[in-house]
Amino acid sequence: MFTFPRQHDFLIAIDSDGCIFDTMELKHKECFIPLFIEHYHLQGVSKYARETWEFVNLYSKSRGVNRFPALVETLDRLQHRPEVIGRGVQVTTPASLREWVTTETRLGNPALKARVEATGDPALQQCLAWSLAVNALIDRYVQNVTPFPFVRESLAKLQPHADLIVCSATPTAALEKEWEEHDLRKYVAGIAGQEAGTKKEILAVAKDYPPGQVLMIGDAPGDQRAAEANNALFFPINPGSEEASWQNFFEESCGRFLGQKFAGNFAANLHAAFASCLPDQPEWRTL
């Protein structure tokens, strides 16, 4: 279970990719997708593999999901595209991968490696090889991506009044590296990545704080669901309007939360704007 030293009566959990750092497009388009095409032999339908991965991970209500459920959803969607079927490219979603994603809560490389060692399953071996390659490429490629404007100012403003933690589906090592690189690590009491469990599980620490004094900041519907599952408030960083969202948080929403004037109509209006940012279904046809 994720733990950290508690010092305040307020808790703020913050996502990282796409929320603190503008790394979503960079990581997915330059790291995840090329290796997805390579490891899953999708060169013959690379255009559609890329488009489908981008929809699932960047431009839909699945945005921000853990990489392994994202892989399953992308394969599911891709194999039903008429363009893929028409080219005779066989795309399948391995049953063992679907079962592991469904039953495992700590969806990270350590848990996957343990399952591979226990079963020797070739589909899980393929997935692990892909995931390890993604981590290596991100470690080499993703750097010099500074925080969004008003992030640093907001963290400094919050730190004297609230416990701050990172709550993310990104591997913890990558989070530590990125937060250290930009001198943000000093603001947070703990960093919880995918190895710590789902965001819902990480946010279970909300039970130790008074009602109305826990806030999740995120850029994806999954962040909002994790907050609501733990009776926490949610502040959205709207995809495509990140700078304006952080300015709003720094200038108004932060004070409202600490003054316990965030819930109600004010939060509802923020959530309505956020809900309109991302669609449920893609524009392309599926069978």
C-alpha cells in the first residue's frame, strides 16, 4: 500500500503526464506507437495502428489509461477496422493478455515479468518486451519538457497548506526522473506510479483526511473516476487548454479548495467543460 508522511489536513493528488508536463503527445507518438507497430508486426497497417493508438490514449475518454489496458483496447479496436480487415492483416488480442489486465491491479513491468516467469506465455513475453522497450526509449528520448505555466507557482502556493502526492499510471522511475529534472520533487510528499496500483487504489489514502479536503488534479476521465470513487474533489486540466486550466487553478480554484468553496456549482461547471473535451467514439467506421 502506498504511504507517505502526513503533515496537513488537506491532500492534493496530481497526475503527471499531460497534467504537469506536456509529455503525452511526445511519449505516445515518438515512443509507444513506433514500438507498438514494430513488436505487434503492424507495418502493413501502420497508418491505422497509429490513428487507433492516438485515439485511445490521447483523444478519447480513455486518455491517460494504463499502457496495458490501452494496448488491449487498441488491439480490440484495430482488428475491427474495415481498412485493416480489407488489407488482410490479422490483428488479435491475446486471451492471456486480456486475462492478466483484467485480474492484475498493479499493472506494471514487475508484475508482468513475474507472470511471464511463472507461465512462459509467449503473448505476455511479447507484451513485456514491448513495454521494456518503451521504457528504455522514453528514458533516452523524453527530456527538457518543462512544466506547464503556473504549475510551479501552484505547487509552491499549496505546499504550506496541503500534502501533495503524485498519482499516476506512469512507471515510478520515470516519474522520479522527470520531477527531479525540473526541481519539482521537493514539493511532493510521495510519488506513486503504476507499480503502486490503480489511481483509485492510490487515492484510498483520502479516507485519512476530512471530507471535502481531498482533491485530485488530472487531465483524463480516469482521474475523475478515481477521485469520485474515493469521495474526493476533482479539478480538470483540459486537454488542449492546459495553460488556461493551470492559470485558473492558481488564481481561483486553489483558493476555493483551501477555503472549502470548491464543491457545488463551481466544480460542476468545470466538470461540464472537461466532459466536452474528449469523445467516446472515433470518427472512423468499425464493424
